[in-house]
Amino acid sequence: MVRIESPDSGTRARYRRIIHAFKQQGLVPAGHHLRHTGRDAGDIVIRLYTDAGPDETDWNRIRLNTRRVTTDAHLAFSALEADPTNLAVSPDVLPRALLLIRQLAGEAARRGHRLGVNTKAKHPRMFLQSGQVRRTVTLTEERDQVPHEPTAEELKMLRLRPWMKPPNFDVVDSGRLRLEITRAGHDNRDTWTDTPRVRLEQRVAQIIQGFEAGVTADEQQRQAAEAAREKATAEHRRRQEEAAAERRRQEEATLAQWHAAMADARVQAADKIRAETFRNAYQAWTTAAGIRAFCTALEQAAEGRTRAGGYLASWVAWGRAAADRIDPTRNPRVLADINYNPEPGPDDLRPFLGDWSPHGPRKEHRPDHNRQAHAGIHRQAESWHHGLLDHGA
């Protein structure tokens, strides 16, 4: 899309001839067609559409906006003269206000800017445009308060209804013009007003220079705000990266601590399993020896006693057979088939892990009775040896 803002009549005519020549000489690309608006007034807008899918809604929007928003001086003045509602001035001051607008438009054009109107609103609204930046322009007449002079009708009403007081002041037209140009930001504007010595017509150049300064200051402020946002974003990103790095360091440190605790717990838990296995075998051996000694004692006690026979021999035989079954020296496979390097399970590891979980680098809640039980297991694993019998310890 190409836009030529409010061209003069010669430029407008040349564009009309160019567009006509393109169509007549077949220079429009195949499968496309050319549309344009602004033949007689307003901005010229030229757009290339595909034949397959012309967007009528889009084109109508462009065409209507071009007609409703214009920087064409003639169209702008015509719109304001036809409907000066938004000027908010008294009829006596209106000619002066319109003349001031023409002077502003002339000075703006001299300095490379444009004055235009937007007729999309209920009443035409005026704006100044510098490049792609538009700023709303409001021209109003200031009002004064003067003491109210009661009318004959009001004096009559006061005699009948003394409690109904007329107003103390009246608001009257002052004849002073006030011009405001909006700035970027909420409720931000530059203002110029008639003074007793200088009227706005004498400050037209100053007003346009103020408009330029405002546009420049707004752009600088926008760039500064953008730079500040970028800086804040970069700082936020840096802090996030530092926080993520710190989390990774903490996670790595926690993982290293857990691995160290697990390695130590595996050694202690495996040794505890070995001790329990060996202790069970040792206790089975001592128990078998005790059973055999008991059986021998029974036989010796029965010698020479005529009544000591009966089933005693059967009990002694059963006892010696039971001792043979549990005696690891009679069945070495009892220890030979048990892995000397066991792999402890989670419950085997917990007594040696403190608050660590055996399932990952995190802490587990330990009830007091569990802590006490684990402490007992830990002491038992450290204190037992083959000469110390296990009496429920």
C-alpha cells in the first residue's frame, strides 16, 4: 500500500495518469488488481490486491478512513467551518478562531508538518501531524465569572418566594482564546492562552515550535522508557539466571551430600546385614551345641535308672536331629549361598541416613519412635561381636 498525504493538484493529477497507464499497458501483475482512492481530494491511497481474495472490508475501511481523516487544508477548513462545535467558541470569536487555524496550518506546512481533521467523531476534531505522530489540537474560548445582576423576573420571584436565591455569578464569554495540544501520556498537554498584551495569532510560530519540542520530548521519553524497560528486563533476566544458577548449585550440593550419605549408609547397612547373618549362624551353632549337651546330659542322667527309659531315647534322637538341622557346621551352604556383598533396601538404609530419604535427595519426616528405633539399630550394628549374645538387644 502506498499513501500520498494531501498532494497538491498537480501531484494528484500525475498519480491519476500513472495509475491509468499501469492498467492500460498491462503493468499490473497477473492475478492482481489495483485500487486507489483520493482521486479529487484527501490522501491518495493505492493498494495492490489479489484477484483470488480481495478484502472488501479492509478496502472500505481504508477508503472511509481516508475520507474521514484528512490533512488536506481545503477539506479540513471546510469541515470545521461546517461544524465548529468542537471549537467551543462564541459566534463573535468564531471568525478569529478559524483564521488562527489557517495561520497554524500555514506555519505547520512551512515547517514540514500538517494540520488535519478527523471527521469520524460526531463533530470534526483537529490535529497536528509530524511524520506518523498525531497530536489532538483543542481551541476554546475561556469563560469569566461576573456578579449576577437579578432580572425583573427574578426580583418578582424573590418577593413571592424569598427562599429561592438567584445565582451569585454568571459565566460569560471572555473573548480570550485557549489552545491545547495533547502530549503522550495521560492528561498531558501544552497550553497557550491569549494575554492582555499578546494574542495567539502573534504566537503561531512559537506554538508550532512548542508542538515540535513536545513531539521530540515525547519521543525521547519513549526511548528512555523503552531503554529503562529493556534494562529492567535484562536485570530481571540476569537475576532469574543468577537465581537459577544458585538453585542449581544448591541442588548439586544437596545431591552431592545425599550421594555421600547414601554411600556411607550402604556400607553400614551392608555390614549390619552381614553381622545379622553371621550372628544368626553363630547363634544357631551355639544353640545346636547346647541342644547336644542337653541331650548328652539327659542320657547321663538316665543311666542306671530302671524307670528312665520310655520315650527318652526318642526325644534325645529328635533333639540331636534338630541340632544337626540348624548347625551351620553340618550344612556349610547356609552361609555359602548368602551374598557377602548384599544390596541394602530402603528400610535397611534409613537407620544410617539421618533425615535423608533413601529414594532421592530430600529429607523425610522421622517420628520420634522411628528415630529411637533407628538409633538402637545403629548402636547394635556398632557394638555386636561374636562373643556377645543377642538377648533381645
